[in-house]
Amino acid sequence: MIDKIERVYKPIAHFHHAELKIERNWESGTVNAGTFRDENGKHWHINLYGGLARHALMTADDYALVICHEIGHHIGGAPKKIINESRHWSSTEGQADYWATLKCLRRVFYKEDNIGAIDGSLQSPQLTLKCQQSFSSEQVRSLCIRLALASEVLAKISAVVRNVPMPRFETPDTAIAQETYDKHPVPQCRLDSFFQGSLCPLSYENPVSQQDEFTGVCHSESSYLTGIRPRCWYAGK
């Protein structure tokens, strides 16, 4: 799975005049992943750890979503983190989640047998209904479900690590952020972000902007009612 994503995103990193470097730290028991850039921004380092890969709930699709989230910090678009009152190169945690399903994992899985990939899977009725409402094509609808299933597991792992209640598609976070939150949202809010990215019908080929928060995404000012970034972390429209 890591090799598959590298094949897709190394050329995209080169387009951005950078080199994607994924470190496979399999001996480490760390249940996490991380990313950083070198000082000149020409090398994008992603650190993956064996502890997360070996988590009892983890699957290959879930791990792909982890990698997409980390890539999303580099090219996931605005809003960006604000550090020392300056706009950072990194997309916020919530934006990296949203972009991971909206663009990255959708691009990686788009031409695969997504109908077969979800065959026999246990699906929340709310998940199935929402994907049916967003997509008429069975293949694309199955991709939506596949992305959301990976999102559900990753959000549950986050809940286990943080020792908080399990997130569910039926219980979206009702919090309203007064200003956009830079850090990791709570697991339910993260699931909401992943899920909304899965539901947005815009193509993965429609790029986001590193400056404009509304380019290449679903948002309310373009009359979208679903597929928009959740208000539990995002204070925009």
C-alpha cells in the first residue's frame, strides 16, 4: 500500500518541486505517524511506525488513509496552521483529514474494483444512505463507501488511543468552532471530516488551493449541503 501511494504521489511532489520521502520505521511500537519538511522545503518526510500498522483494528485501506492525511499536510490546501502568528506551510489537521478522502485516497482507489472491495463489509445505514444520495454510479458510490469505512476505523483507533467514546456516522459532532481549529479534532469530529470528504462530488483532479479555502472543495457558498467541512473544527462557510 505504501508503494502504491508513493507511485502516485512522488510525481505530484516533484510537480511541487519537492521529493517525497516515506520512512518505514517498522521496529518502532509507536501508534502514530508524522510529517515534516526540511528547512528549504524541498524534502517532504513522512514517518510511519510499526506500532500503528500492527494495531488490531488496522487494515491496508486504513493505513493508506493515514499516509494520505500526512501528505495532506503538504498539499491539502487552506486553511493552514498559524504558528507564531504566521501562516505555516502545513494544512490544519482537520483540512488534512478532509483532503485525505476528498482528493488523495479517492485518487489512489478510483480505478480499482471498489464494488468488490466493499463486498461483505458491515456498513452503517447512515453511511450507505449518504453515499447513495451523493453518487448515482454504483462504482463511485462504492468508492465513497470504501473511503468512509476506512475513515470509521481510523477514527475508532484515535478514540481508543485517546480513551474517549467511539465515533459513529449517526452521531456527528454538534460543536461549533468560533475560529478554525489547527490541532487534531476529537475522534467524532475527525470521522465527520473524513466522511464529508468522501461525500463531496468534486473530482480529485479539481485541485485545492494553498491560499484560498474555497477552491476545489465543497462549501456552502456554492450551494453544497453535504460534503462540506464540519463546523466542529472549521469556522468558515
